[in-house]
Amino acid sequence: MSLLSIKDLSFVYSQGTPFEHTAVDSVSLDIEQGEFIGIIGHTGSGKSTFVQMLNGLLKPSSGSITLDGVDIWSKPKEIRQIRFKVGLVFQYPEYQLFEETVSKDIAFGPGNMGLSEDVIKERVLQAAKFVDLRADLLDKSPFDLSGGEKRRAAIAGVIAMDPDILILDEPCAGLDPMGRDILLSQIYNYHKERGNTVLLVSHSMEDVADVCDRVMVMNRSRLEMYDTTEKVFSRGDELSSMGLRVPQITSVMDSLINSGIPLNKGILTVDQAVMEITEYLKREGRL
């Protein structure tokens, strides 16, 4: 049985009015425990609406979402419990910080779960460690932190609830390249250490290629592709027709292959490209 099963999921904004708009249209897929899923698509393709349905912030217009074999809307009055199991980090999550100290902000979610003070304290320290937030920052006001530290503190607040599924909607938006790489590495390490399922919404094909096992491609409210990262990015022409692209290094390697250099296809990261070119040069006796 899949951890998360989605069947014919649709969401219509302003239903029954002249402003009616279908944001998600008949999406079906299964997500397994421990997977790292990328979600890509151009602006307005339905990505954010889709993930907000997964933790009950939006109720589907039709279709179903089953978590651990139970429809999340089978008991509407208990939908709050789903948000502890499916944690959602919004784009620019630092705007959600509001407590007097960083520690209290991280502790807010676990506190609402009714956990003991000792468990909450442990959760706060563990979450701060996952995002590499120094202990001396926990007693500071979140508004005294740098931009990157605020981002990590906000993500720690969701991680502290120890959700079965962690959803991140453009978590690296607005960060410089170094800040983006650091945060993405921390998310990946959290995933590997905890074994939790992670869904990453991103406009960066490079980020998705670096960390994701499988990729969802949303286009005009529908799910166009759902496959391994390598197979999705092997369909460059189809992605291009949707206003998307393959990772830049994949495009460079494909150009080298098309020029007659015998390299393997399916290269998604710079590290993979370095290894592939090094092996080619060794075969040619040039290294």
C-alpha cells in the first residue's frame, strides 16, 4: 500500500461563478514511503494548489487523497491532525515567524500537538540541528536573524512536528546560490537521516536533478509526467513544449553527444558530467 494515494484529484476556484477556474484537473498518482519527489511546472500550472490539498489546507472539489489507507477528509473535524502528518513549508516561510524567540517559534507546532515540555524541547533542538541553526540563536528574536537564518528557522518549525511527509514550496526562492546550495543540502540530509517522504516544488531543474528520485510535471492543471528524474529529463522536447527545460548540464552533455562525442546520456548533475568526461578522456588516452 502506498503512503499517499491520490485519485482523480481536482480543485476549482470560485466554482459556480463567472470567475470559475480549474487549478488542478483529475490528477492521480501514488507516492511511496521515503521517496523524494520533485514537482515542476510553469507558473499557474497548479503546483501550489496541489500541495495545499495534500495537507488539508484546501478541500478538493472532487477526487480523494488517502494517507496510510485513510481518506484525509473522512473526518473533516479532525483535518488538523493531518497537518501534523503532512507538513507544508510555504514559499518565503520566514514571513510566518511571529514568536518572541526562535525557540518558541520552532516549538509552536509541537506545542499544538499536545506534547510534553521535555519532548518539545528535544524536538526544537533536533530540528535546529537539522537546519544547522546555531544554539546561540534560539534565544534571539527571529526578526534579528539574517534572511537565510530566518528561512531555516521557519523550516525547522515544520520539521519539529516530525511529519511523515514534508512538502516544501520553493524553499530556495530568493536565496543566493550559496544559500540555496546549503539549504538544499540540509533538506536532503534530513530526508536521508529521517527517511521521511519529501515533496519539493521548484523552478530550478538543477535542484530537482540533484536531490529527487522521481518528478511530477504539472502543465495546465494536469499531471503530464510522473517518472524517475532521469526519464523525465530525457524528454527534453516535451518539457520545452511546456515552457520547461532540462538541467543546463544535461543540455551541454546532449550537445556534446550530438556533435559526435561518445558519452552516455542521462547526465543530470555537474558531478556526473565530470565523471563521464573524465572516463571518456581516459578511454581516449588523453588523461
